[in-house]
Amino acid sequence: MPENLSYRLYIDGTWTDGAGTQQIEVRNPATEEIIGRVPQATRADVVRAIEAARRAFDDGPWPRMAPRDRAEIMLRMASILERRTADIVDLNIAEAGSVRWLAESIQVGIPIAHLRDMAERVMPSFAWEKPLMPFVGAGIGQGVLRREPFGVVGLISAYNFPFFLSMMKLAPALAAGCTAVLKPAPTTPLESFLIAEIADEAGLPPGVLNVVTGDFEAGQELTSHPMVDLVSFTGSDSVGRMVYGQAAPTLKKVVLELGGKSATIVCDDADLDLAVGDVLGGITVHAGQGCALLTRTLVHRSRHDELVEKVTAALAQVKVGNPAEPDTAMGPLISEAQRDKVEKLIRTGEEEGARIVFGGGRPAGLDRGYFVEPTLFTGVGNAMTIARTEFFGPVGVIIPFDDDAHAVRIANDSPYGLAAAAWANDPVRAYDLAKQLRAGFVTINGGGGGLSPHTAFGGYKQSGLGREWGEHGLDEFLQTKSVVWGVARG
């Protein structure tokens, strides 16, 4: 596992010391050992990065390159990332606490494929200019619709999927011709600096990508500075509101991918042996630290007890421990503070009358690391705190319903709307449920088995604004300009 890694800030194509003296110590959440250090960026450091990105956009070659030339550099980045995949996977396991299968697939493999997809999308077949139909007024006119890079973008990623989230933002920004300041979460900054290292090796022009760290003040500088044209943020809804407010005075475009309390609907005719996978995954994948995880299970009352029995039996087989060990199925939470938050919410659930049928404490024998047992509640009403608050921990709730209309009402009775799922033997019935769910990403009977580059990911309600992935994610980083001229006068 990586240890003793050290990076400086990456600004204007140069590794540079920060203006301050404070350092961020990065800890392995499974062992609590320090694995790396990076500077704590100051406001002045963030301003330097923003100014570098501004120069690179206003005067540099990147926005003016032919799309094919930009794509070639991005594809070189992808090739280097592929060559170093094993190193990135090991770093992700050590820094974010991912188990190996998760690190290899969603955390690292998919983002590299996404970078390639974005590069290939902006080859000459992409409609950078689209002719307008002739129009008639005082005379005859025609023109084009142009797609142009949005400008300088601030990219703020979360701790749970550090490489994935950084690349999901950076790839479309680069493909569009934008320049960027990337600010990773302070608990997981190392993978973002590794991206800068690889971008530098691939020949990305100076100032196109800048990577800084920082606390609240550094983040506020990035979200409010007038030279920044767009902010893309992934994190909690509470911080998302602050980002939105900080960007408002300069009317920046804001893309927010925020929290979730996603519901799985399990109908009376569903195959429970298959549906239990959604319930188990919503609790245990990355120790529940995923905004789109399905953490509320709504099951038809006639199948409630049967599903609870199957889920508890499956949870009993989950090995919790150090994710560096190959047979570990669930790793730690990211920090002691996050574990404290999750444990407090578990106690709140008990105080409000819900019943723990599995877990609820800390795993035996794991004295170091930020571990919590996978936990399942029954006897839950949808008005309870544990049914409405995002844990970001390995906790799920099961709520019974009487019919499909009742299930939809419960699922939609949430301030969030990021993801959802429907399980029914009749696929038409499941699709009808999916159409009624107020969520941005819905799977039916387990979905397609993976993340498609053609999907759009984002939320309804307080789960965010805008979309990521595929063409919809690319669109967020493009402006649309109409250019018209006269052909003949009347």
C-alpha cells in the first residue's frame, strides 16, 4: 500500500509550494496511519490557480486547438492512466478505503473509460457548428449555432469516490476546451494530484489543469471569484447550498451533484433472491458512502418478513475489515468524524422506535480504523429521521407498503431525488413505477449491469442541478452561441 506520498500544489504547469505553512495529513481510514501529506492551500494559492486558468483560457492554445488535437492529449492521458492502473487502485484502497473490486471497477476503471469516451466524442463528428434554417424578416437570413467552451471552471470533488468524481468533471471540461481548477476533498487529495502528474506527462498545456487543496476559505474563493465562470460541485446538500449562494453574486453557472436517500421498490411478485442484492449493496458498497446508493427499501407488506430474513442472512456473510485484504467485502468509513455522525444517527433511530435487526455497533476485533457494522432497521416509518436523513454510512431501512400507489408516495416523499429502483416480475409494471418516481437515475430489476457512458446522472429536488456523464455531462461545459447574417434584403 502507498505510504509517505508527498505532493506540492500544481499551478500553471508547475509544482509549487503553498503560501502558507500548514500541511494536510492524509490517513488510511482502515489503519489510521498517515500515508501522505499535501499543502493546505490558502486563498492566495487558489487565486494564483484561478489566474493561471484564466490566462490559459483567454490567451493559451487549449480552447483554440482543433478538437482532434485536444482529444489526442486526452487519449495520451488515458493511456498513461491505463498503464498505471494498478498504482491508482492501490492508492484508492489506501486513501479512500475502497475494497479491491470497487477500486478496480467504479473507482478507477470506469473513469479512465470515461476520459476516452469524452475525447472520442469531440472528434470532428461532434456538431461544434450547426447550420440554422434560413429565416425571413425584412430580408432573408441564415446562420449557425456554435458550441463553445464555457470558460474557467472550478471543480470540487467529494471524498468517497475521489478519482472517479474528479475525472467525471475534468474529462468533459477538457473535451469542451475549458480550463480548470480542481479542488479535491481534504481527506482524499492524493488521487487528484496523481491526475495532475499524469496530465503533465501527457503534455497538457500549462494552466489548463490546476490542483489545489484547502479548507472552507479556499473553497469559498473558488466558488465566488469573478474569474471563474462555472462551478461543478459534488458533496452534501448542505454544502451545496453554500456553494450555490457563493456563486450567486457573480451569476456563475453551477452544477451540483448532492445527496440522496434513494428508494428500492420491491413488489409482491418480485424475485427476492435477486432483489436482495440491491438492498445489500445499498448498505455495504463502500460502507454506504455513496450518494446514489439505495438505502430505503420499500417492500410489499406480504413479502416483508421474507425479505428481512434474506437480507439479514446476506449481511451475516459480509466480511468487514481492512480493504487491502482480498476477501474483505466492506471497508471503513472515511474518518472518525464520519463514524461519529453515523453512530449518532443509529442511536436516533432506536430512540424514535425503529428496531435494529442486524448490526448497530462496531465490528469485533477491529480496534483501529473507522469501522461500523452493516446495520439494518425495521419498524421504520417514512417520517422518521433515519428514513429522511442521508447517513453516508452502512445503514439501511425497510418500510412496508400496501400497493403500488402507496409505494410511489413513500418513495417520492423525500427531499431528495437522485436514484431509485423497481423490482417486479412484470417488466411493464416495473417500468410504470419507474416513470412515476421523482429521481434522476432509475434501475429496473437490477439495471443493465454497469454504468453506460450514454446515461445522464443527476438528481431531482435537493439532490442537485444539472447532469453528469455522457453527452449531457459534456453539454454542461459548453456555451451555445447564435451567429446570423443576411443573405438578401427585401
